[in-house]
Amino acid sequence: MTRSSTDQHTTQPVETGDVVLPSNALSVPEILAWHSIPQELITAMAGSSLAEGLERVIHFAPLPLTPGIPLALGGASGSGKSLTLAKLAARYARQARQSKGKLRQPLVLACDSTPGSYIKLASILRGCDLELVKAYGGMDPEEIDGQDRIILVDLPGLCVYSPTAMTEMREVIDRTKARLSLVVPAGMDPEESTDIAAAFHHCGADSLIASRMEQAGRIGSIITAAACGLSLTYGSYSGSINEGFTQLTPAILARRLLVLPG
């Protein structure tokens, strides 16, 4: 893509079966609009390269994960939260194994009491050298041996429009004394992702992980969620826990936005 953000050339979408795909001749603003990014954000990103524009409206940073301090991953039901947690757990389990005893195996607290959730998480993590503990309702980290090890907290999926669900999530976070990070899937309605990100930010979340980027064409939900004040960290590009997990940068995200499906 070499067209500038001020190029106004317009080409009709291309029909493929029952799906209408965008033409690769679209201008940058048109491509961003196709991703369902709001006009105010498109305007804020204009005037320079797309990577520079993204850096103006989104803060990119490493995931705030520190040994001994639990990190809770939350999100809407079906957001890919448990798989995202598994990718992190598998990564640190490999690092611990390769350290030959210098690093401790990670600890995962399963706080989702929904029937079948623990079995699903245990199945995803099968084969990983880590400790998985049932902690329905949360657990005080002083009650577990969490010193100098990565601690990940699997929160229940929830609906942010439910005051009861949000209160229960806050109680789990308080009990585990955890930092909160939000998982948002690519392909979600951007207005919905904005509501979710704003609600999580209000609850103290300061970071965002983009999930299911390999399953979606439109990824405007990631942009609108991050623009709510959450630092954008990792992006997940695979259903495997051992691959497709990348620290996002302005250049990587710009490339993903501009390389259209089809």
C-alpha cells in the first residue's frame, strides 16, 4: 500500500460468493472505515504514515507481568481469554524449563466456576509444565506459594452490562490482589468493544491483548478498545498455544490493517 491518507480514490467492493470484500485500490481512510473504525479516530490518525497515526491514538507497551504479582485476564464470554492465558502460561513454562531450575514454573489460578470451564482450561494446558489450581471466587496470593513466579488468573467470562457480573469480577480481583488485563477479539463490533474496554478501564485494567486476529477480516474493535486508554500489548494469530503470539507495534498493526483479505 503506497497511497497516502489523503488519497480520495474510490473503487467499488468486489463480490466473492456471498461475501463482499474491499478492493485493494481503496485509500487508507477508506480501508480504516471498512474496518469500522470511527471517523474521529480516522481523522486523528491522518496526516502522516498509518503507523505514526496509530502511535498517536494508541499506547503500545509490554504486558505488565511481574513475578509474584498476579495478572488477571478478563473479557466477554467467548473472547478467547482462556486460550490467550494458555499462550502466556505455555511461554513462561518453556522459559522455566529451559532455565534448568533458575526460574520457577508458572502458576495458573482457575477462578471461573462455570461448569466445564476448569476441564477446558486443564485440557488446553495439558503437557505444559505448570501448576493449575482451582480458585473459584479468587484466592489470596499469601495462601499460595507464588513468590518469584509468574501468576496468571483466569477470570469468568462476563457481560459488562451486568452490574452483578462486574461486581463479582472486582471481588475476584481484590481477593487475588491482581492487575487486570482485557482480552478483546478481532472481529467484534467496535462499539461493543469500546463499551467493554471503558468498563474494564473503570475497573482498573491498564492493558489489552488482541485475540483471534487470524479469524477476522475487520479488526476495528482492537483500535477502538485500545483508544479507551488501555496499552496494547500482544496480538494472537493462531489457535495453537505454542505459536502466533506477537508483541504488537505500530508498524505490525498498520500492516495488518492495510493487508486486506482476499
